[in-house]
Amino acid sequence: MADPKKLRLGVNIDHVATVRNARGGAYPDPLRAARIAEDAGADGITAHLREDRRHISDADIDGLMEVLGVPLNFEMAATDEMQAIALRHRPHAVCIVPEKREERTTEGGLEVAREENKLAHFIAPLRDAGCRVSIFIAADKRQIEAAHRIGAEVIELHTGAYCDAAAEGDKATVASELEALTEMATFAHDLGLEVHAGHGLNYETVKPVAALPEVMELNIGHFLIGEAIFLGLEPAIHEMRRLMDEARV
Ligand code: PXP
């Protein structure tokens, strides 16, 4: 049986679809990547169906729901269209993310505090349908409290600012971002929320986040798919898993 305390790894396969879509055909197939990730020990697969369908397609989600043996974490914006898709598929988890067409990736966390009523109504049917609702937010007390009040079961802490600072060699910001992630993981856990984290993580940045005892799941995509070009997907995932396990002891 899976150890409920073990840090889970969700492999995000969006960027397999990015490469596929560069040529408009069917290769490389994100479903094949998902199966390899599963065989390599991924505890879940994450896919973000964006409004503009720039990477993952509706057909990819249909396929993932059919073939996956591990849970699907379906990332989506809080729109009626996405809610209808999620309610049709009822994936294990739905992660609500902010989405702006012009952004390159999900740049910031969701502004929950300002949209509390709207989001509370939005997530209620998803919860009723049996999906675990996760909210992707910055390590910010106000947002965490609001996520708790609207009835989310999970928050995913945005690690992008920490990872960007690490890439720039900005040690002071790395330290302050890690401090915020550490404090807010504890704060959210104490409220009864399950804590996940992700965005921008790589072999250099993963360990301090994996070491936070309240964090139960990391969602990692771009780096692993990039590293798969050099190492292959399975070894890339094995190395990430090894570093996560090393950080946890
Ligand atoms: N978690 C969430 C909520 C995301 O939106 C993303 C990016 O799609 C990730 C994790 C994974 O980020 P990355 O691809 O940078 O590893």
C-alpha cells in the first residue's frame, strides 16, 4: 500500500504537448509520456488544459482519463467551460490556476482573497462531484486563509519566485522565499489544508522544498521534460525521485 506520508511526485506532461504542437501532428504523444512517467514511479500525472489549448488538448484529457493508472491532477482556470469539462471527467484532483492568455506560463498564484464568493461557488460542484480541489497560490497568509474559507482541501504553493531567484543567483531572495514557503506550509497545514508545491523546480531547487514536512506533493513538469531530452524521461524522473527521497530523511 502507498505510504500516506511519502512525498508524492506529480509529473506534468504539458510540454510534451508543446513539442508535439510545434509540428501540428501527433508526435510526441503526451499519453506515452504519461505511461512512462507512471512506470518510472510518478504518483500522479498533471496536465493543464489552457483556454487557448496551447499545449494539452481536450483529446489528451480524454485519453489520460482512459489510460492512467495513477490519479490525474487536472489544472484549469476558473471558467465555466473548464468546470463543465472537469465535471464530465471527474478527475481525482482539480487544481485551479490563474490564466492570462499573454503569459508564457502560470506567472503568479490565484487571487483568492479578492474573488472569494465567486470561487466558493465555482469549486462547490467540483467537490460535490468527488474531485479534490486544490488552489494554486503564493505563500501568502491572506490567500491561504481565503482558500480555506472557500472550502478547498488542498493548496499548492507557487515555488516560481524561489526558483527564479535561485536561477539568478539571488541568495537573499532565495532565503526569503524559502522562509515564506516554510512558514506558510506550516500555517496551511495547521488550518487542516493539504499542502502541495510546484513551479520551476529542478534538481538544484527541489530539495529544500521536498524537505518541508508539511508538503505532501510536488508537481514538476518543464524541467523534467527538458531533462528527458538529454537523459530520457525515466532516468530524469528517477533522479528527481532520488533527490526528493534524500531530502525527506
Ligand atoms: N503546478 C502548477 C499549478 C502549475 O501551473 C505548473 C505549471 O504548469 C506546475 C506546477 C509545474 O511547473 P513546471 O512546469 O515549471 O515544473
